[in-house]
Amino acid sequence: MSTPVETMRKYHAELREIRHDIHAHPELGYEERRTAEIVAGKLAAWGIEVHQGIAGTGVVGVVRGKKTGSSRAIGLRADMDCLPLQETGDVPYRSRHDGRMHACGHDGHTTMLLGAGRYLAETRRFDGTAYLIFQPAEEGGAGGQRMVEEGLFERFPANEVYALHNWPGLPPGKIAVRAGAMMAATDEIQITVRGRGGHAAMPHLTVDPVVVAAHVITALQSITSRNLNPLDALVVSVCSMQTSQVGAFNIIPESVKLIGTVRSFRPETRDLAERRVKEIVTGIASSLGGGAEIDYRRGYPATVNTPREAEFAASVGDRIFGRENVVRDAEPTMGGEDFSYMLLARPGAYVWLGQGGGPSGCFLHNPAYDFNDDVIPLGAGFLAALVEHALPLK
């Protein structure tokens, strides 16, 4: 009896063509109509029950095992959307749409889950139900949250849920997972510092918002260095600064706009950061004679793996890749991921699949990035193995 990875290698050429087709036709969040139709068509052709329309363009495939007496189910999730980025790579299947590209490997994730679905539908060597969740709008659109809010787990009652994301920082043939936080909560800040403009040669007649903003930027860094336990983690980054006027060397502007991000893992740290950002900004602006408006928007929560499911995913990795190729103590990253919403609703784990530099030799969200086709059988086989080991036939 062949293993899932060995079987996947038999479909590798077909899966690679699917991946290249999706890569060439990238679609932004909630616009993944073509991708969704490809997914639904392939699933249906393989005899898989298909449900479309959840969260707009989302697709769920239902595969029942040879037995269903266990009454248990497992969910596998892949994201489908692209990024608003101009592709610079020179491959035959490069994006045909200016300003859109698959720079995070969602084309590969979708393809790997399709491969897993085909294998599971052909073999059905499990007792229970597998839900194949093809999610829209991961890149800032909170498609995972919308799927959950629209009744994903009421309609498709998975007991646990897993997601696999390619990771260029790991070589092919390795996976990484950990119990606890894998990815950070991602919050956005927009600060408008207001003063009183005037002639730069007569600053005493003004309230200079540039000076106020400079103090604010510096003071915000004290949240991590002086308000946070050094063993915790927090990033406060001001990434953009724009004055209400540009181009004149002798005008003090009326206002300055600051844009940035706050990243954290623990809910308590997230609360602390929001409170201190607001206190620091308003306090400094007032003390220097100005004012400030703060728009603090909470984004995705932290992506937190439950201990049992993280270890289960690692143990399946041991069988597929070899124990020496499974990293159980992966360092979390301050990037964000809306699979977090599914993990708030169900136990599960978010796993990184090594892909090395791949053909592009760069990391995610880079205009030259390209998914490594060589890892398609590995990822698809791992996803299928999760089902077989979570829902074993007896």
C-alpha cells in the first residue's frame, strides 16, 4: 500500500499545471471566482461533494471515509487569494494581470489541498469525514473570520482544523510547528498630530506638529523597552510619516499623519500596547501644545495552536518526513494570519512547510517570489496523512 506522498507523486505533473494556471490568473480577496470554479470543478470531477458561496467565494469539499461510525471530522484549510503586487519574476506562467500576483504561495496551498482531496476521495482509508476548506481573502480581508461567522463549523462540524503554509526559511522536506502562538496579532494605528502652522523662521508663533510627531515616534518605542516584561514580545513600528504640506523649506505644517503597526502574541500584551499608545500620543501632543487623534484598529488575533493538535501534527510529520525533519520548537513570527479565527472556534494547528528559496530564492510577499513546485507532493501527502491518522480505520 503506497503512502500519501508516493501517490501524490503520480499526480504531480497535473497538480503542477493547476498551480501554474492559478498563478497566472491571480485574484484578490473576495474576487476569487475563477479560482473557486477551478476548485469546485476539480473536486466534483473526483467525486467530492461540493459546497460554494460561503464567505462569497469560499468552497468546501466534503469527503466521507469508508466508514463514518466514528462520527468525527477533520477540517483542512487552504487560502486562495493573491496580493496587490506587480510580479517581476520571469516564468512562463507569470501573472497575466498587472498589479496582482501570488506572492505568498496561496496558489500552492490551494493546489496541495486539491491533491489531498483527490487522494482521500480515491482511497477513503479513514473513518469519519474530511472537510476541505478553500478560504477567500486571507490577505487583509478576514475571509477566515467571515467563514466562521457564516456558520462554517455549524454546517461542516469539524472536531479539529489544520492549515499548511509554505515557508521559504525552511528547506524542502521539513515542517515546523509549535504549541502556542505561531503568528502574531496584527493591529493598525493611524495618528494625526495637529499643531499650528506658520513661517519656519518664526517658530515661536507656531505649534510645530513635526516636532510633536518626532517625540511621539521616539516615545512609542518605550512601550516595548520600558512597559513590557523583557521575556514577552511586542513590536510597535511607525512606518509612514506625512505632513499636511510638502515641497516648501520654510513652512511649518498644520498637521502630521503617522501610520504604523503593532504586533503581539498575548491578549494582555495587546491590551497594554493599545492603552499605552493612546496615553503616549495624547500626553505628548498635549504637553507640547498640540493635539492628536488616534485610530487604533485591531486586526487579526494571534494564531495560537492548541497543544494536543500541534503535537499530533508533528507526530504525523515524523511519519511522513522523519523525526529529524520536524521542528517542534519553531520560533513564532510577528507576521499575521487569519486562520487564527478558525483556531478560536476549533482546536487545531498551523504548520509551516519548508520550501527553501525555491526557484526565486526570496521570501514571501516579494515581487520575485514563486512557490516551489517540488514540495507539492510533500504538502499534499502531509494533509492527507493528517486525515488518515486523525480518523483511523479499525
